[in-house]
Amino acid sequence: MTGPRRARRATVHDVAAAAGVSRGTVNRVLNGGYVSADARTAIEAAIAKVGYVPNRAASMLARQRSQAVGFLALEPHSLLLEDPNIGAIMLGANSALSLADHQMVSLVIDSDRDMQRVGRYLSGGFVDGAIIVSARSHDPIIRLIGEIGLPTTFVGHPPDLARDMPYVGIDNIGSAREITRRLMQTGRTRIGMIAAALDRDSGADRLTGFKEALGDRFDPGLVADVPLYDYTYGVKGMRALLDREPAVDGVFAASDAVAAGALEALREAGRRVPEDVGVVGFDDSSWALRTQPPLSTVHQPAREVGRHAAELVLRQIAGTEPVELSVVLDSPVVWRHSA
Amino acid sequence: MTGPRRARRATVHDVAAAAGVSRGTVNRVLNGGYVSADARTAIEAAIAKVGYVPNRAASMLARQRSQAVGFLALEPHSLLLEDPNIGAIMLGANSALSLADHQMVSLVIDSDRDMQRVGRYLSGGFVDGAIIVSARSHDPIIRLIGEIGLPTTFVGHPPDLARDMPYVGIDNIGSAREITRRLMQTGRTRIGMIAAALDRDSGADRLTGFKEALGDRFDPGLVADVPLYDYTYGVKGMRALLDREPAVDGVFAASDAVAAGALEALREAGRRVPEDVGVVGFDDSSWALRTQPPLSTVHQPAREVGRHAAELVLRQIAGTEPVELSVVLDSPVVWRHSA
DNA sequence: TTGTATGCGTTATCAC
DNA sequence: GTGATAACGCATACAA
């Protein structure tokens, strides 16, 4: 005897019956339309009385849209929810979607099985569009998005396979170049880099910018590369650098988390920052103000990135105006005390 | 001329036509059932040919379920995605749901508007159940959950209004008591606490455990309380404590993030840890191993918490066996070098 | 084993 | 302004 777990829910039909009108009229007070004051009050009373709650599955089926947008962060799971940047992007996207009365749903991908299931979810009509962060060229999701033609915006450089899809991001190369130059201007002569996530465009671009700034003075022996934008890897990367070149007096870390780790490694090695070694980071995340000394870094307007991504998706969903293919936001250097 | 934005998608009907069978048969190969080998191959070919992708809205409507479970973290947004614990709980919940072929969708609540919309989302049938983290008694979501009778599991003590709902958590009081005792055993005589988030059960319980351990020796003047489990508040709380009682020689911080902040404040005040002051935290999150020295803390099995929460929800959805009302997991003290 | 008919709850398009 | 009615695409019970 399992029995019904929940009572049957009231439908528009029930409301119409209780109010003594037709379903059409009920729908009009629900979704706006011409309706007499009398009918309206009667219906509103009926709604309260029968405890009507709209069934969005039915609405979704009839209207062919869900008023929801998916948010996917394709980060290794260890980082997924610890990266302050992703959080800020999510919040920015959410508030823009919220304004347009769309529900943001974020989906985590932590296994192949997840990948498959999320694919079905996206193509099943649960969302009208998607925002995808940190995709790499080989991520299978990209092909899928193309196949089902889901309105999508990428955050960060679009992977090769999706060059024609809208994206929003910053100029990683230019900003990396600029902050490296600023570091050079402090008179450092042996400047190294802790490069991270070279399999992502952001990681590769930051290294490119670093090389460009150094030009002839670039020394491949002075770059340590680590797989992730992560504190622990920052520690390791800095140790490696010190090991290879004890005379290093400047370091560009690929992210603030990495820079924070580098600071720790420098402290354990007895180097003073910024006196002995100047350190700069990237992102201007919450790490930057928590280190001692606070980090000179590149400000990434993460919230704005999220907001623009959401707007690009919404505009594609509306399908009215042509969508510009990309938005590149300013990412200025902010100079503090670590260099 | 807006024009159709996307071509009409193939339906079961189209597949049936292409394969020369009925829709019923197509459905049987899709959802399992008796189908002849001939029919099956024909249908599979047809599916590929017409590019059929199931419309889950229709399926949802017909079956009255979505195979999705909502995940809500009711944290202040600044913390939402930076708290390593929440990330671990999400991952744990996701993997359990994934095994049961359910899609976890996480919803952020960052405004009243969000609250309303998420309420409609949950009650609209987009999810079959929900996992709710860090709810407080007055959170409107709780009443809503009760009203719509959505299978739900709370993570952390259930708020008063939901005493009858399943939850999973740890014994915050007991663990706080235990780690405080350990700290006392190191011979400290002036032990303070940086209490945080006293409006949440976890925060209040940790303070209670602290008081219990100290007994007669408890001195209200030695507790600084801050609103959030946050690094920056840890710095502030520790400064306040030092200010009030310079002789403080032991500190229980309500979380590892807070403890990390406390360490920073102690460093700037010239106190050595653990020589001058012993510090312990709570959570055993990634912070614990990143501080110098690494934190003695309480291990919170966040991933397991998420897993159990998911299982409790799934069991309610299945509705077969009676659901035990709560799961309390072990949270042992792990002793490192900060005290 | 396969085909058919009906229902799921809402929206939209008509006449009235 | 309002009331019927036909989609929307899938699942399922029943007939064949």
C-alpha cells in the first residue's frame, strides 16, 4: 500500500470551475489580457481557494520555452566552487537573467556520465539557452551545442570549434603584457612566470602576453608551468622557479590564487616581498586583498562578464536584433604592494 | 521578418513514420519494452536519420516527474561560491544523484526576486525534490516547501519550522566541545572564541559546545562574534579579541576561513602560533592545509554529507521505504600544528 | 510483439 | 471581453 504521495494539484480547469468562468479567462488573468474586474476578482479568489499553482511542464510544452538558462562551468571539480571568479560570474549572470525573469540553473559536470546527462538536459528543452565558462576545444559539449542549436554564449575565448559563437571575455594577452611591463619598470632584471592552465585559452594567452612584454629578454628557463589556477600549485611553481634561478627578482603568477601560493613559497625561502622579489597576479579576486602584502594584479570584471554573457544569451533567445559576436571588457592593472 | 529561429525538431511521430512503425513501438525502444530486432534496428536508423531528440517537457508532463533535483545554498552571496564546504557538498550530492540518473540543478538566491522565482520553479514541477543547505528558521523557502510537499532534505540542523523534515549534518555541539577540550589540554589558560554566523544553527551550536567545554571557566568577554564564516571577519574578530584581552593564549575559530584570518591578525600583532597562542578551526576545508602552520580543526565530511542528502531525497521520491529522519555523520578532530 | 486512443495542464486561435 | 477547441510531444493502458 504505497498510496498517493501527494494530493492531485489544482489545475486551471479547477480554478475556472470554482470561479464560474472558462479556462481561457483564467489564463488571461494569469498571463495578462483583457478581463473584466468582476471576473478577475472571482478568479483570484478561486486561485487562492483551490490553491492553484501553475504547472510549468505544461506551460513549457505549450509555449516551447522554459524561461530558464543553463550555466556550465567546465572546470576541474576541485576548483569549481572555490574559484572566486566563477562565483562572481555566476552572480552577475544570475542578476541579469533575473531581471528578464529567467531562471538560471547551474549544472555540474564531474564525470562522463554527467556530461551525457547534461547533454540530454540541455537538448531536452529544459533551458532556452546556456552560458558556458572555461570550455576547451575538445569539450564534447561544444559539438552538442552546435547540433541542437541552443542559444549560447561562451565566457572566455571561444574554442576553435565555436569561433562563430558569441563570447565575452577580456584581453588576456594585452593585460598580461601590461602588468609584466609594469613589473619590469620596477627595475627587476630576472623576471619569471608561473604559468597555469596552458590548456585553456586564458592560461595560454597570459603566457603569450608575458613573452611579448619581455621580448628579447624572455628566458624560457624562467617559466614554471602548472596545470591549474590553484594555491597549492602556486607554491610548487614558485619553489621550482627558485630552484632553477635563485636570483629571480620578479614573478608574474597566472592568477591571484597562484600568486598567493608563490608568496608562501617565497616566505619559506626567506625572501621579502616586494623588497627581494616583486610579485604580481591576475584576476583581482578576493585572494588579492588577503595576502600580505596585498597583490598588484589585473582587475577582471567578473560580475560584468557574467552580466554581459547573460544578455548575449537573452538577446539570442529573443531573436530580434542581430547579436554582436563578442564583448571584450576592460581589465585594468591595479597596483598594490606586492611589487 | 523574424523568421523561424530554429527548424522544427523531429518527434516520435516523425521517427515512427520514417521507420514505418507506430509511435508506441518507437516509445518501446526508447524506454525499454518488447520490440523485435527488426523493428529496433529500423527505428534506431530512423532516429539517427531524422535527428530525433526527446522533448523532456512533454515527457515531464506525461510522467509527472522531471528526474531533476534542486540544490539551494542559502548563503549570503559573497560566500556562496567561495566556501569550499558547499562545493564539496554539491559534488557529493551530484555524484549520488548522477548514479540514480537524476540531474542536479543548483539555483542561486541573491535577492527577493530570486526567492520568488525559485519558489515558482520548485513548485512548477521542474524538480522532483530539493536539497537545502544553510536554511535559517525565517527563510521563506521553508514554508513553501511545506506547502507544496516537495521531497526535501536539509543540510544542517533543520530550522524550527521544519523539525519533521529529513536532514543530514554533524554534531556541531559535540565536536566544538571536543576540540575546545583538546585546546585546553595544551595548557592554555585564557581561551577565546571567534564565533560566527550565530543566526545559523551551526554557528550557534559551535558556540554552545565551546561554552560547555569551558564550564565555569567560560568568560563571555572572550568571545568575539562576527556575522559570517569569512576570512576577513576572522581578521577583525581576532583583532577585537586581542584588544579586549591581550593575554589570550588560545582561540577557537568557528571555521577554518575565520581561523586563517585570525592567524593573519596574530601575525600582524607579533604573536607566534602555536607558541604564544594556540588556534583551532572547524571544517577541515582547503584552508586548513594552506595556513602556516596548518590548522588543527574538526573534520567535516562534506562530500558524504552531500551524498547522504541526495540519498534521502531520492528515497522520498521513490516513496517506498519509510525515510529515517536524520543522519548525523562523524566529525572527528584532526590535530595539526596550529595548537 | 505491435498499434491505437486517451490524458498530462497550459497556451493560443479562433469565433461569439 | 469571453468561451470553446485544437495543438504541444510523450507515456500508457488496452486492444489487436
